[in-house]
Amino acid sequence: MQYFLVVLGCQMNQSDAERVHAIMGKMGFSQADKEEQASVIGVIACSVRQKAIDKVYSKISKWNRWKRKCPLITFVSGCILPDDHRKFLQLFDLVFDMKELSALPMMLAQYGVSSPLSGMATPAALHESIIDKGGRTIFTGLKPVAKQKQPPQTWEVEPVYNSRFEAFIPIQNGCNKFCTYCAVPYTRGREVSRPSAEIISEVRSLVTKGYRSITLLGQNVNSYGLDRKGNELSFAQLLHAVGAISDSQPDVWIYFTSPHPLDMTRDVIETIASHPSLAKQIHLPIQSGDDEVLERMNRRHTVARYREVAGWIRELLPTATLFTDIIVGFSGETDAQFENTRNAVREFGYNMAYIAMYSPRPGAASFQWSDNVPHTVKKQRYATLTGDLEHVAARHTNQLAGTTVKMLVRGYDRKPGYLTGHTEGRIVVRFPSTDDTLIGAFANVTIESATPFSVEGTLAK
Ligand code: SF4
């Protein structure tokens, strides 16, 4: 029996996918190379970009055509807005919340897919069900939390890691921030922190196995523990515990993404400074460099607050690289407000910024507002800001020329005959080699040339 999984969107979905693979593997399924070979096809959807959702609709209409010729079961989970959820119910055999993942064998059993796990009915206690006309039990969703003994979470499923040297560990799910352009609080729900004992145990197991790069994941990692205040570690305490385990290992870089400037505390930065294994790279989304735009975005931080946090990073982690996310052309953004974002890019001297042109997302608050910055203006702002970013980022990469950097080799580069990877600060490095035994190991590379976002060199002797 073979299955095929389409994974769209962010690292959180990639992490969820590792748990879907684990469940399918335990059911006796193997991964198909092509979707045509599979008898079960699943999608982990992303609602952040319309393109990703359009892709799901186009895929399912193709798969439903295939069903006329061969038996096929389809399912969808991930970040799904209520409107799409309603439509998917008509198109997919199964639509479920990632929190219900442990019940997937039981749900598939309703379609005649049997496995040793199908009878594991513990999740049934957590689900509402109805009997359809054919006598099948249809699981209609999770019971209200009050009726459950314990609400499940995706992280309760042990993952099958995609990589033998880098891994993502979910530490929290959901978001309480409600940025006006974002639908995540509606698709993933409110913040829930994973028990720290589980996180620490997963980190310990990975570092013992020799993993080189581990990323703690959450929508708002630094509000970790706030939903269980008094009963759970703070984010800084969690980092300290993770750092203490990892420091004793020969070589590992521990990252986290994404923090929110509002919840960032000085002790988080102090903790990173005090543990060699906690990577000196911070991804701190700013989204806009203008306070009025930040307010309309409901970001709940100002540029001054961001400056305070960036100041701690520069003071306590002088070698750290700084990454960010920026939206250009948000509803109502004026030329002067965009200029403030350009000023922020210059002031904070980012090594990388993921710049997006604003597009309204159904389900997000700003979807009701006029998308009144013309596309040509958004494109112009995107190009201008990319130019500014290249300018500031090049200051750092140019300084690497002539030095020898430590990098994690991650795989083959697009440039034939080259391997690629990144430094602790996640600066991309490539060097000529086809020795695949280096993949997954650290290497030292002497840098000979630089572009704004990457450097190139040769293996140091
Ligand atoms: S902090 Fe804002 S952008 Fe990030 S997930 Fe929450 S609502 Fe979305």
C-alpha cells in the first residue's frame, strides 16, 4: 500500500508532515514517489497564500477524476479557513484538524483501510461521530474540550524525521496575536504550549543521535508557557534547559522561529548568549517600519520597542545575524510610511528579510479593507526594498571574504559540482565538491567571493 503527501506552506506544516508520515508508516503504508502510484493521497494545506489554496483545489479536482478509474482515498488537513473547510468537505474523503491526527487510522478504517492501528480507538473518546445511511461511522470533529478527557495535539504523535541531521520540534501551536493581515489564529486556534518535558526529551534524543541543526517551532515561540503560567517554564527557561543538554554534545546548532517583538525579553537574549549550542541567529519579524502601519496591522509593537529588542541582540550577541519579515503595500501604506520601512532596513542592518507584497487573505481582518496600493506600486516598493536589503546584507557577506567559516553541509547546490549549506548565522555557503559523505556534517570553508545573501569558497585543509 502506498500513499502520497503534498505539503504546502511553512516549517510548521513540514513538522506536522513528519508526524503524518509516522502514522502512515505505522499503518503499513510506504511513501509513493509519484501521486499516480498511491491509494491514499493527503494534503497539508496552507492558507497564507491564495496560490497554495488554488493548488489544493486544482489537485483535488484531478484526483477526483482519477477516482472514476481506480480506488483512491483523499484527505486534507493543515491551515484551512472555514470557507475552504466547507468546500473541502464536498471534495475530499476526509477533512480533519491536525489535532485529530492520531485518529487518522480510525478515520481511514471507515473506508476499508485496515491496519494494526485502526483499532486504536483511544482517539474515539475525543471525537463526535454520526452514523451515515450506509452504517458507516463518520467522525465529524473533536468533541468540545469540556467533554474530552485531554485535548490531543499533533505533537503527541512521534515523528519520522525527514532528515538524518536537521529537525524541527514543535513547541507551541496557535496564535493569540490577531495581526489584521493574518489568518493563522483562525486556522490554528489559540496558543497552546507543548509540555516542556516532552520538548526537552525530544531535543535530548535528537542531539544524542547526532543531529546538527534543531529548530524549535511555533507561531509565537517567545510567548511559550504564557497559556500555562505558573505551571510551565518560560521561553527563556525552556531555552536554558535545551541549551544545557545541547552544550554537552560536540556540535549542534539550536534555532527557534518565530518570536514576536512584543514578547521578547532580555533574559531570552542573555540565555542565548550563555549557551554555545544556542545559535547566534535571530529571526525577528518587523513587518513595517512605520508605527501607524504597525497599528493598523495590530502588531502590538512600535518601532521603538523593536529597536529596544534589536539593541539587546546587538549588545549581547554581537556576532548574531538578524533576519526579518516585511510586508510592502499593506492597505493604506503611503510613500512616507514605506520610506520609514526603508529606514528600518538600513537601521537594523538585516542579513535577510523575507519581503512580501501585501495580498488580502480571506478570513483575516484586513480582508474587509480596501487593497488600495496599486500592484505596480507594490512591485516598485518590493524592488526598492530588495535593493536596500542587498546593500545592507552585503556589508556582512563582504566581510566574510578571506575568512574561514564553519558551515553545515546540507546537500547539492543548484550550481553543478557544488555542495551547499549554511553558517551558524544561516548565511548560505557553497563550495566545489561532489563528495556526498560531507552532507550532514560540519565543514570549514575559506571564502573567496560574496554576494549579498551568500558566499562561495573552497574547503579548508
Ligand atoms: S503573530 Fe501575527 S503574523 Fe504571526 S501567526 Fe500570529 S497573527 Fe499571524
